[in-house]
Amino acid sequence: MIDTIPQLPPADIFKTASRQFRADVLRGLNAPRKVLPCKYFYDELGSALFERITELEEYYPTRTELGIMERYAAEMAGLLGPSCLLIEYGSGSSVKTRLLLNHLRDPAGYIPVDVSGEHLRCSARALNREYPAFEVLPLCADFTRPLALPVCQKPAGRRVVYFPGSTLGNFTPAEATALLRQTAVLCGRDGGLLLGVDLRKDPSVLEAAYNDRRGVTAAFNRNILVRINRELGANFDLNQFAHQALYDDAHGRIEMHLVSLCDQVVRVSGVPFFFSTGESIHTENSYKYSLSALADLAAASGFSVERIWTDARRYFSMAYLTLASRGDVGFPVF
């Protein structure tokens, strides 16, 4: 039984992350079209707000994916095989992960990776109590960068990355390809990737999911300004920025913006930035895929699609990718 949770990165790593946050914010606000990296949504409050979003009536992805996991988790675990080391990108509360862990055969360990340190620590403690038979080794890190994984006591038969949710959609196609190529290196030759992908559908369904009636998504979007005010000494007035989420059919993506409601000057770390009325900060993309586009992305990243599971409406998909080339043979969809 594992009695303790491994320590999260030391203070100097957090200082480095703080410097990177400042550099990314200043660079993004100085761009011709202002932008902020969506990974910075997920401080402690942002993570909590996102958990609330997943419970909203309009937000179909989480409950749809959960239904897929409830139905097919045992089959997925069988494909992952015995003694696998499960590495999860953006673990959050790990609700869906439990369905997978319950069916894994003699896993070597579980490494949840998340940028929200306190949220990760709390989730890892709970999982450590629930699954005492194997190690839970939380890693506070940005999974878009190469990861130095903690060492498990038990040798792993293979590494499998679990990337649930629709987070891959936050990356442009080029960025998604780069991330999956990096993941291929992390997994190694015999590794695998269990990937959640949101599928293309009626734009009205998509836009409702990102414009909930309770305004939780709007609060989540504005929270990035709250974080910048708190951590970078900025003076954003939240009442002067409106949440906007629209579907861009040409790019196949939802775009989230924070739109300035007036001409204003905002200072961030002493640096002034002018906003004209109607000018926006682009805070997030959420690309939606067809099954053929997913297969193309996998191939471009060095993976092959071995199996895909979807819900009855084909709103969402879970895909199992491997690094073994199987040629142009197609893949079964369930």
C-alpha cells in the first residue's frame, strides 16, 4: 500500500511557471489579434468552474463520454493489457479515469498530469485511498512540453497515455499533430493512446454547449482575467469584457473570445494595452473532428487508429491508437 503522495515540483519550478505565464500573457496581448493560451484557464478556481460546466444541461461532451466509458471501459482496458503504466493528460477530478482503473489488470501505476497543483493533489489523495494496490504518482506539469515521468516501483509492461475529454480540440491541427508526435515518443514503440475527441455536429448544439444559460462558461472564460489581475498585477475590469462563443464552420471549431465593451487601457505588469470597443481577446479554440479527419491526424502523428467507440448520436468518440503500423486497413467503429 502506498501511504504518501509524492511531492509536487519544488518552489523554483513554480517560479519558472510564473515567469512563463507572464511572458505568454504579454506576448499574446501584444499580438496583432490579441490572444491568451487557454491552458491558463486552469488555476484552482478555473478547474472548479470547469467541473461545474461538465454538469450543465447544455454541455453534452462529459456525460456523453462518460456513457461511452461506462459501456466500453472493460473492452478498452483489455486492449491496454496487463501491467500498463497509465499516464493521464489533464486529469482533473479523474471521474472517468476510475471507470478505466476499475478494469485494468495489474497496472504498474497511474500518473495523472495537470497544471493545477492543488486540484491535482486533492484528486491524487482520493485515488491513492481508493486504489491502494498500485502507485498513484501525480505530476504537476504542462503536458504540451516533454515530461520527466516519476519512476514507479513496479516495472511497466507498456506505457499508455489516456487523454480524455475534448482537450485535443483546443489545439490547432498543426499543434495537435506536434502534441501527438511528442506523445508517441513518450509512449515508446509498444505504447498506446486512448483519446477522446468531440465530433462535428449541428452548430446549434455546439454553440449552446459554450453559451450556457447560467453563465458558468462566461465566468470560466473571464476567470483568466481574474488570474492575470491577481498574479500579474493587472487591472482588467471584468464588467467591461463580454463572453462570446461562436462556431466557425470554415475551420470546424468553436471560438471563445472576451470582447471589450468600450475603449479602454489595461495595464499588465505595468505594460499598457489599448482595447477598442468590440475588440476581442481570443481565449480558446475547440476543434471538432470527423472520423476520417481523426484517422488522418493519427497517421500524421505516427499512430494508427485501432478502434473507435461512439455514442448512438455520434456526438463524441473515444479512439484507441497504437504505434504499430497496420497499413490502410480501416478501423472498427462501435
